[in-house]
Amino acid sequence: MARRAPGSDPAQDAPRVGAPQHAAAGVPAVVHTLRAAGAQMGAGRTLSLLRRVNQHGGFDCPGCAWPEPDRPHLAEFCENGAKAVAEEATERRIGREFFAAHPVADLAGRSGYWLGQQGRLTEPMLLEEGADRYAPVSWERAFDVVAEELAALDSPDGAAFYTSGRTANETAFLYQLFVRRFGTNNLPDCSNLCHESSGSALVETLGVGKGSVRLKDLHQADLVVVAGQNPGTNHPRMLSALERAKRAGARIVSVNPLPEAGLERFRNPQTARGLAGGGTRLTDLFLQIRLGGDLALFRALNLLLLEAEDAAPGTVLDHAFIREHCHGFEEWAADARTTSWDAVLAATGLPEEQIRELAAMVLGSRRIVVCWAMGLTQHKHAVPTIREVVDFLLLRGNVGRPGAGVCPVRGHSNVQGDRTMGIVEKPAPAFLDALGREFGFEPPRHHGLDTVDAVRAMRDGRVRVLFAMGGNFVGAAPDTLATEAAVRRCRLTVHVSTKLNRSHAVTGARALILPVLGRTDLDATAAGRQFVTVEDSMGMVHASRGALRPPSPELLSEPALVCRLARRVLGPQDEVPWEEFAVSYDLVRDRISRVVPGFDDFNARVRAPGGFALPHAPRDSRTFPTATGRANFTVNPLTAPEVPPGRLLLQTLRSHDQYNTTVYGLDDRYRGIEGGRRVVLVNPGDARELGLADGAYTDLVGEWADGVERRAPHFRVVHYPTARGCAAAYFPEANVLVPLDSTADISNTPTSKSVVVRFEPDSGA
């Protein structure tokens, strides 16, 4: 019998493939936006909502965390942002009749796309132990179930409380307060799976685990290096910022194993030139690097900068900045001079002439910004790679001045804000001190579990309750089969959600689905209309106000859900005024202002149009709250993934019709793929050597040091201009290939961009 992957769908596994595109957005993006939004929301709701997205007085897009300009455009959204809004504001509904007709086993056999298309959840649902399907349950009974299972644990550390990046600041603050009053720091979140490597590297080198640039810095830069990132699909509004920088004279360098349409040419749909003309060519230099070669590239650039300084002393490096603000330069420079060009060229796959061309561009630029995303953060050597990027910027003083700095581009709209609010498994002592003073208790001090460690703990029976505030835990985590087996060992799994995803079909002995208001929904309490706040990828905090009538009177807001759950679990004797917080979010913000640095006078400042910027010491004053009190140069030995003969190095990535694990459609328009997702992109030269015909079907088999082979069956081979030796496939379908125990050093982020695979005959045929 043919084998199928869990959650696959034969109707989606036979894609049509055409030529990839070389420009992003333009009229096609407008057409696709209106078509997708209209199908979910209808014409009237589409026009009403889209004019409020990312506007002062409107709501924050539930998609990416790219910041809004000071004066938002009337259409301050992108194609994928509109799809995110449409998914949430859909007129489709899921009620008890749906669950009566679909046992959990049936849901488990459906694709993530099918699950997401069913509509908004409308009432709490409970899967009792031994039952085969969810049944409606009252909110009070749902909270009782959670309280019962938490009370039965041997220790508070027997529960893990996951958080998605869409959770607003107020919810995140209340959630971590509840969890810590319960007695644990087990607060895994989606940052653990994506930008944890960025935070680890930046805290060590600069003292702040966030980017140092504001949007205006991109506009003022002379040179922007975009490494390991695809803005055209993942952060499309970034293309507008790059276009503005380009028109002001900046040069743009793209470092990526795949050519990406958005970085080639941008047809801005907000301008006549973008709609009717040829748009703007963005990339001046494309470095088609091998996966995992970025550390070697930046080491080579740094060597070339040192050699240029030797040739013209006093003209290349910013000696005053290094002397006054940095630590460790001499030791770093001595190591950098040992860099081997043979090792660099082998790791990067780039011609030496291209690296020298980039170095010449660097020497001709005073203000440099380096942007990156998961192409840098999801390797075993991800943290050293980002530390080397910081070394590169420190050499010429490109931190703490206009038009320059580090720019890790975050994903979900408030993933950075969640961390700011205390969603972290290893909290800083100062944060715990402030939290304890404000609420009169001693928070737990021991380190909790991140996402990967939470899965390991479920696997080993140490965590028995998984509570997920949003997101798709099963879909996002690595090593799909191992993760699903671990989750099924739990006594209780709880998912706070707006729509269905695969996590609802992979359950513990008991399971709850708790539906809540979305970002687009009107939130009204006895105190009047409420709003929440979010922090974007550049540290701006602003308000978000939903406007739609909720899809069901049974829905709670996320803050109300947390408050009611906390009261039920912690009991009437708990002194936190949970009932007051559920009614007035201003009261929550007052408490945040006394606990979290930078939020002074929170309620007044966030009501100003555009909100306010959080302090960032390296950017604001060139002060560095590191262990040395200075910006730290770090020595990072040159390393890169090793790939045996007959194998390729595979990265997981998104299609254009998805956001994280949410699949909006089955097309990847810019890459020329339609109607399917189980594809593997392979360089034609590699494909010939491996005997992989274009259009053939194959199994991907992951090979790892643990000796366990992981198989992703029935993928269509697509000949595609990837870097030689590299391949690509979409997540979450390819997550099955990423071992739970293959993680980045220091950050513990899954190595989803460094998957060694071989190809075997299709077992799904």
C-alpha cells in the first residue's frame, strides 16, 4: 500500500511548475490580494477592513512585524498581510456540528491548508479521555479541566506554557504573571524556533537582543546587505523601504542560496511606476551563497577590511569607536588574519572576485545596515555567524549612528513584544525582581524549558500538560513524528486559537480548544472598548484596535481568558486583581509601566499616533550593557556544514502563499509553482548528477549523526536555480527531517537550514 505523510492530501501533491518570476508585486499582487480577501470576507468587509490595517487608530496586521512609517500609506498592507487579515476575518464558521461530523482521526488525516480553510472557531470544545471527537463545553468547565490537571502535577514544572508571536503585550504580560505565580518559568515560545540565535548573539556582543536600527536608518543607509532573508514573501512591506533607500542612493546586496523575485525587482503597488511601469531594480550584487556559508563570507570581508587598513593606515577602520566603545579587538584581529581563502571559497561556493567586489562596496560606504532572518539563525553555527556580522559592523563604527546597524527582521507581529513582556524561559533577575516587587511574591528563579526542551520533556514524561497561547505547536516544532509522539504522551493539551490547525488533531489524553477574539475583532468590556498594543521588529510600540463584530458571543478576549483561568487555577486567595485586569487593559498597562523598562507613562504615550520607541542603549547613546560594558568583538572559528558525496544540503522555507505554518493557498507564484506544496527545489546540475529528472517524484531521507533516518515521502523534483549542493522544500512538510536534537549551539534553535538529505525512489507512488 502506498504511504502518505500525515496530513498530506493527494489533491495537493501534484503541483504544476512553470518558470520562476523576476519581479515582485505590481498588478498581479493587487489582483491576488483582492481575490483572496474577497473569497474569505466578501467585497464590503474587504474594503472596510483593509483601509484600517496598520493605520493610526486601526489594527496591527496579524502577519509580520515590519514597522509602519510615520505617515502610513492609505494601503499600508501587502499581499500576504491582506491574506492574514482575510483568514482571521473570514465569514466561515466552525461550530459543534463540524466537530460532531469530524472525529479527531479524520482531522489528523487532513492537510493544514484544509483545516485552516474551515473558518473561525465559535465555542470551547473538549476532547475527553477515551472519546473520538471534540464536544462543546462551557467556559467554566473548560477552566475546571485545566485546573484539575495542573493540580494533579507533582510540580509546576510538569506544565509548559507556549506562546505564539501574535499574542499582544497585555496578554503576554498577564500570561507570564499567571505562569510565574503558578510556579514555573516553562515559557517556551516561537522565538525559540526562529530568532533565538539573533538574541543570543546580540546580547553577548551589544548587550541588547534586538535590532539597533529604526525604519529611517534603512532610508539613510549607503549600503544594505540582506542575508538569509526573502522579503518578497516573508516581509513584503520591507521592499518599499528598500526601494526608498535605493532611490536615495543606497546600494543593496542580496546574500541567498536562492534568487528571490522581490530582491531582483519591485513593482510597488502603491505607486504608478510600480503598477504601470517597470518598477525598481533593487539588488546591485547577488551573492548566491551555499547554505551555511555566511560565517565564512563575513570572516572574509573582515579580513579584507583589515588588509585595506594595513595598506592605508587610519583610513578604513573606525579606530576612535573601537578604542572608546569596544572590547577584544586585538585578539579578534589576530584570529581574523588567519582566515583561509580556500576554506572561505569552499564554504561559500562564491568566486573570490565577488567577495572582493562586495568588500569594495563596503569601503565605499559610510553607513551600512545588515538585515537577516532565518537563513542565518537556523544553523548549528548560527550564533557565531551573527557575532561575526556584528564584528563586521563594529570595524567601521556602524552601530549607534544614523543609517547603520544590525537589523534582524522578526516574523510574527508581536513576537518581539512577547519577549519584552517576559515570555522567556530564562528571565533576567532584574525583571523577576521588578515583577516580584509589583505583585508581592517571589517568582521562580530556576531556568525553564524552551520549545525544543519542552518537547524533550514531554517525550520523557516530565511535562504532562501543554498549554499553547496561539500558534501551531505541532506544525512549528522540528522532528514532526517525534514531536507528535511527545505531545500524545501528555495528560492534557490546550490550544487557545482562532482557527483550526494540526495541533488540534494531535492531542494528549484530554484536549481543549479555547476560541478567542482575533486582532480584527472588536473587544468591548464593561469598561468600554479596549485596545491592545504590539511591538514591531524595530522596537516601536503602538496600539491595535479591532473593529469587527466577533464571530460568536462565546468568544473571550485573550486577556480575559488568561485572567479567568488564573483565578480558577490560583484560587480566590490570590491577590492579583484578575477580574479588574480582564475589564480594563489600562490597568494592565499601568502595571507594565512599573515592571518593564522603557514603558513609563505607557497609557498616555501609546495613545499618541504611531506610539513610541523603546530605548536601545547601543543605538541611542553608544553604550553597551554587556558583561564588559563595551561592544564585544568575538572570535568565531570558520565552520560550515559538511555534506557527504551524493547528498545535498536542504533548507526549509515558506511558499508565497503561507505565513509561518498558516497556508493561505497552494501556489508559490514567484517560484513558478502552482497547486501543490510537496516539492523539492534542486539545481539542474546537481539533479543530473543524482539522476533526478524534473517532474519525477522522490523521497527525501534525512541523515544525521544520531544514526536515525527521517523520511519525507513523495516530493516532486523541481529543477531550480539554487546554489550548487543545496536544495529547498517547504515547512511544515519538511520539518519531519529536522531532528529534535540537532540545534544551534547556545540558542538551541532547530537547524532547519542545514538538513543533509539523500534521495530515494518514491515510496508514495
